[in-house]
Amino acid sequence: MPKSLQCKDVGMNCDWKTQGQTEDEVLKKASEHARTVHKMNQMPPEMQQKVRGAIRDVR
């Protein structure tokens, strides 16, 4: 089942959204977004946990 993530669901003031076929694909896209838009060179482990917890199934 496809997965989705909204940046605002992890506490950011940002309207970015993404989808992917797997949780890992969504996490990879979120990491790239964090690096390019939010200037996070590396996503801290606590943010990775937050992101994983915010990923939802697309219905």
C-alpha cells in the first residue's frame, strides 16, 4: 500500500507533501526535502523517528 507524509505532521511550518510505495522511499524523499529546504545536513535520529511515526497509508 502506498505511503504518504506531510511536513507539517512533524511540526514544521511547511506545506510540503510526498508519497512513495514504501516507508523507506518516503523517508528518503523526506531526508532530501529536509536537506534542501530546511537546511538539515543530516536528519537527527529523533527527527527520523518523528517522520516514521507521521508516515500514513494512502487510501
